[in-house]
Amino acid sequence: MLHPSPNPGGQRRYPDGAVERVRLIQQLYSVGLTSRTIREVLPFADSGGASPEPLELLGAERDRHDRQMTGLQDVRKRLHDCITEARNHDGPETSS
């Protein structure tokens, strides 16, 4: 996904922007995209334009993440409510 060019000593030289490209690739991996999907999408991330297929793919991924975030927000609210209820509860009665 990176395209280095060798220098005369045989070492790889990466173009300007390679660090940012690696960060983008890591972010895409971290949200669950496969290497195949990332390879399909990267050229459009570079050029800013895209054909319909990668746009549909990215739209589907975005929608999937929206659903996950909604679910996580729901779980967070339920946990918050449980914590609040537990803190407001007097606790078990003790006998003296």
C-alpha cells in the first residue's frame, strides 16, 4: 500500500506524506476494513474522486459504524442509569 523507491545504497525511500498514509491505513484497519477494501479505497483518498463502487463500499462501512455507535450509546446510557440507580439506592438494610 506504500510504494517506496530504492536509493543507490538499496535502502527504501518513502515519499512525502507516507507517514500520513500509514496513519490513514491504520485508522481504516482499526475500524474493521480489510486490506482488500483499503487497497480499493486508497487511490480515491489520494485523488479526492471516486467511482461508484468504492463510494458504495465506504457508504456501507459508514452506515455500519453509525449503527455500532448508536448501539454503544444505548449501552452507555443503560450503564449510566444502572450506576445512578445504584448510587441513589440506600443499600441493604442492616440490623442492629
